[in-house]
Amino acid sequence: MKKKQLILILFYISNIYFSCSPEDKEIKENNPPKNFQISSINFEGLNVTIDWNDAIDEDKDIVYYSLYVNDELISESTNSEGKLRTSYNKFYTGKIIATDKNGGTTELNFNFDSPLSKIVFYQTGSDVINAYDLIENKILWEKSGGLLPSFCIVNDRIFSGSDKIQALDIVTGEVKWSSNSLTYYDHFRDIVIQNNYAYAYSTDNELFCIDLKTKEKIWSRHFYEYEGPMGIDESQIYIANRNDYDLYALNNKTGNILWQYVSYDRPYSYIIKSNPLLVDNIIYVGDNYYFLRALDKNTGELLWQRKLDDAIYASPSIYKNMIIVASNTTIYAINKNGTIQWTWKHSDVYNFNSSPIVSNDKIYAPLTGNGDGKIICLDANSGIQLWSASCGPNPSSPVVYDKKLFFGDWNKKFYALNTSNGNTDWEITTKEYVSGSSTVVVGEGQEIYYSPVSPLKN
């Protein structure tokens, strides 16, 4: 009986063996996922969505995707989409590994750039720098910065003077560079960077030149009473003050005086508060005794002067072949030979204490009154008023970017106006009054938009 059972078992095994084809005896080869590509990389602010098409798996296996960005695992999923938050002004590398259930893999490599930052800087109170993100519409950072009527930007850094001279990261406010100690208080204002040198005034009116590499002082020169922001070009610095002379030209490498100018019959109360305008080889500057003067920037020779109707505290700007300058009461367009092309005079009790800016054939001028203020827009060719917008008192010198006019006032407001009609695109409430002009920076200094009071406007 046992012999019969053994024969029966062998019979079944032989039937199974000989009934199998050669193909069935071979192990089936796994085909890894293939043929998938990035379909889109889309940003909403700093949030990015990376989409790719589904990988093809010939074995009909479920495919899992591992998304890595800068070698960091972001997600593992069967979905052909990944999301993450980025930082401004960065280059990212990424890879997606598609894996089937049998371990077959295919890798896709890619890269992308994050958005360029768009930041408007403005000063509040006596010395606080505010960095406002124009993409995500929020404050990025606030930090004490010194007395800065205008800002200085170099690549991805903004310079401050509240504790020595410092370079701050424009996106984070982190200190990236600092000078050595220069004075007892180490507080500075009116900082300008030119050719690897920093020029800045201490609070006791001493002008310093600092080597950015060594952080050491190259030279310094004291002035009795410094009023207006400095002007600068490739070889010279132009200083307006209340020493024995009105205007000085210094060699920017040595600090030596190249020339000095003093006006005729100059009273003690004479001051120049406006930032000098440099056009070709001529320097234009206004004073509180009503004069706009044009001087040869290389010799200090007076070329011409034009007496206006009131004191000039606003900084002049250039438009085509005209100098645009505001006295306390009137805006003038003056040809380069000193002849007046047109004027615009306000009819009520307002003053041009801040500087107008010229952009795209229009002049935007801030006016302050008794408890309020306004911005007027004029046609730069004719002086015809196009629109007017109300604001608080003492509006700051504005800056124009992306068809918006940015400025603040003493009512603790900061505005973005539509340049075509003066309507308010948005406004925010600030912690303190807005005390200085604004500057807009795109990316790591790829585009910089200065106000008319900046020495770097030239």
C-alpha cells in the first residue's frame, strides 16, 4: 500500500514539472518607473509648488515619490506634487526618486531660483530701520540704525550707524560686517559706500573714511556744523556745512581739500541743507537764502546762480535738460543755463520741506501744512498739476517703484500710492513717526531705487 502511495506522489510531481513551460520557470524582470519630468514650479510668495507628471511603470506597480531639495527630504508620497517654503534670493537643487514596490528606482534632477526679494526700507522715530516685504506684505525686521536721512545699499547689505558702522543682511537684518571702534559713542549718520571705502559722519560732525577690508580709519576731518547730506562721485566728496565756507570738495582717498566755495556777503545763519546734485561736471546746490547755484565740480568756480522766491531745503533733481528744485513755496524747472522754464506755486499754507522726485515724466512732491500734508503730481514737461493726495504732516521724500509711490508721515503712516492717479494702494500704521526717506531694493542689489536726498541718486 505504501509503495502505491509513493508511486502516486511521484506521478503528480512529474506532471507538475513537465506541465510548466520554460517561461514560467524564469523569474520575471522588474521594470523601474520611467518617463517623468517636471511640469511646473510655481511660487506664491515664498511658498513653492513643484509638479511633475506621473512616472510610467510597465509592470503597473504603484510608484512612490521621494522629493529632496538641497539634499533635504521634503516629502514621500504617491502624489506627483511637493510643496515647501523657500528663502529669497537663493538657488536650489532638487531631485525626485520614483520607486516601485519591487525596489526599482528612477531619479530626476532639477534646479530653480527662489523669488528675488522686493523690500522697501524706511526709518521711524530717531533711528529705527524698517524693512518691509513688498511680496508678502509684512515687516521683515526692525533695527536701530543711526541718523540716516537716506540709506546706503551694497549688494545684499544695508549699512547702519547705531553701533559703529555695520552692514546688515537686507532680508534678515543680521549683522554681516562691522567696522572697528572709531569714536567714544560710535554713532554715525549719512553713510555712503564707494570703491571699498565707507564714508560716514559721527554725531559730533567728524567725517570718517574707513577701509571695508581692514575696518580701520583711513582719514577723518572735522567740520563745525554739518547740515546737508554729502555728494560723492568717483574721486571727490562734496560737503555743505557752516564752517567758514559753504561748500567743500575733498579728495575721497586722502581727505585733502581740493577746493572750497563761499557765497558773497554770507550771513551767519546761512546753511545748505539740500543734497548736492551732480550732473556731468556741474554741481547744483540750494541754500536757505533763496539761491540755486551751479558750480564747476572740479574747480569750485561759480558758473551761475538764480535767486528763487524762498528758502531751498529740498534736494534738486535732474529731468532731461532741466533742474527740478523746490523752494519752500514753489517748484521750479530751470534749464542748465539758469533760465526758468516753468514754475508751480501752491495756493495755500503748505511748504516743500521734503524733496520732490522725478520719474517717468512726472514730478511727485511732498507738502506739509499745519497738521496735515499732501502729495502733488505734476507733469514734468509743463508743470501742470495732474493729481493731489492727502496724508499726514511732514511727508517724507518719496521713492518710485513698480508704479507705486512710497513715503511716510508724522501720523505714523507709511503709504503706497498709485502713481497714475494718487489713489492709495495700501497703507500701514508704523510704531513711530516716519522720519526719513525710503529706498527700494530688488534682490541682492540688482535694482536699487533711491530717494532724491540720497548721495547715491547721482
